[in-house]
Amino acid sequence: MRYTLVIKKGQDGFLIGQLKELPDVFTQGLTVAELKENIADALEMYLEDMRETYQPQGTIVEEEELVFA
């Protein structure tokens, strides 16, 4: 999947990054490179949390793990 990283200037020299498609995923860093590493970690933690707390409605017919490149 593709995500759009929106970068804004924060306080004390930090950059604030947020994913446009998933606004709950955000972080900060001192450089763009650091921010990109941090947003990848934040996205991984967000998706892990979503998997753990997912409560589907109805009867599950099939479950399959998909990998998107």
C-alpha cells in the first residue's frame, strides 16, 4: 500500500509527520530521514494494535494473511 507522509515544522527544531490516509499514525523526528524511520515504526505499531483489538461482526468464513509490496 502507499501512504502520503505530511511533514510540518514543530517546536524546538522537530519535524512532525502524519500519514494522510491514517491520521492516527503520527510521530516526530529531527531530520526527514529520522522522521521516515519513526513513521514506519509508528505504522507498524498501529497495525499491530489494530490486529490485536479487531473484533469482526458476524461469522468468519475465511481468514488469510496478505502481503502487499
